Amino acid sequence: MCGRYTLYSNKKTIENQFQVSAPDEAFLEPSYNIAPGTVRPVVLTMGTMDRTLGAFKWGFIPSFVKDLSDWKPLINARSETVNDKPSFRKSFQRKRCIVPANGFFEWKDFGGGRKIPFYIRLLDQELFGMAGIYDTHTGPGGDEQHTYAILTTEANALMQPLHNRMPVILRKDDYNVWLDPVNPRPEMLKSLLTPYPTENMATFKVSAEVNNVRNDSPNLISPRLK
């Protein structure tokens, strides 16, 4: 799964990587401990292939939900069933997005309630995009809430000792296919939802300070030897 991630690249780097014009908004501030429920940038297209950057909340709420008190926002969606589940199907077919990230965290369970956080990053690029889906929920008063979930796939060899799932990391050449809102091709889309190559990733132990969502500093992604 993916329950925390980082995004600390500057505005220009984000614009260049995703070929999008980024507004000067607070949601672009660097964060080393992005948690569910926070508003973060996602890359999407709105009816054309022109990309835009939106400020969406992490925690997917389908548009059909009537009572939010009966719905727990979903932070992840399984790529194997995303086109089958009623909650996700329409978004997978028409409302796909890319979630910019520099890395993500996973906790290894050592038993006895002892879990150690690890940070995972790519070796071949500092900034990357995770596959996501989004939707817009309109409340009784007409207020709109834009939310997203990160797609997950089976873990590669690097991730397997930590968890059996990992986020889907898209290759840059696949961004246009993933974001295309006009010609959804489920089989082609699903072919992108595979584990990222193990040899292009690295992981290391980090401080337990990341457990507290209020902590947010570069120290959270510093390797710990003990």
C-alpha cells in the first residue's frame, strides 16, 4: 500500500517533469510527511490533453456517496480490481491523475507490535509520478470536494520484505496514455499498472519520528543505521 509519501521538489522541477504550469499555491510547499486527509497537487487533464495541476485531498470519495458520515475515504485502490469495483470504475475510465512524489514510506512489521519505518525512492530519477484516480463529491449545499486515491500493485523484490503491495509508479513515456480522457483503453491502461523495476529503486531505515504526522522535515528521510 502507500500510506505516506514525500514531495519536496521545487515548482520548476515539477513543471518540467510533468509538463504543466504550476500555480504559486501553498499546496506546493515541500512536505516530507504527506498523510491522508491533506491537500496535495495532482496532475490531470480536463477534457483535453492539456495538463493542469489541481489541489486535491488524499482520500477518495466517489461522487455517488450521499452521507459522508457513512463513508471512510479510501487512500489506495488495487490496480487489479480498479475497473471492476463500483467505487472506482468510472474514475478509472475517465478520471485518472498522476500524483507527484519524491519517495514514499513503508513500515516493516517485526512482530510484537514493533514496526520500523523505511523510506523508498528511485535511483534513476528524483521526482516521479504515481498512478492515481480522482472524483468530485458535491455536498447538499453545493460545495465541491476533489479527492484522489493512489493505485497499488503487487510488491517487487525490493518491497516484498516490507509489504506485499506498493504504489504504481508510472514511467514518463506513459504519462500521456494514463491521462488521456478521451480514448480509455482498459487493457492498455492495465498494462501500465505493474511493479517498478527493483534495480531502479532503493530503500533504507528512517527515524520513527515519521510516525507523527505533525513532524515534517528533511530529517525524516535521513538513513538510520540502528
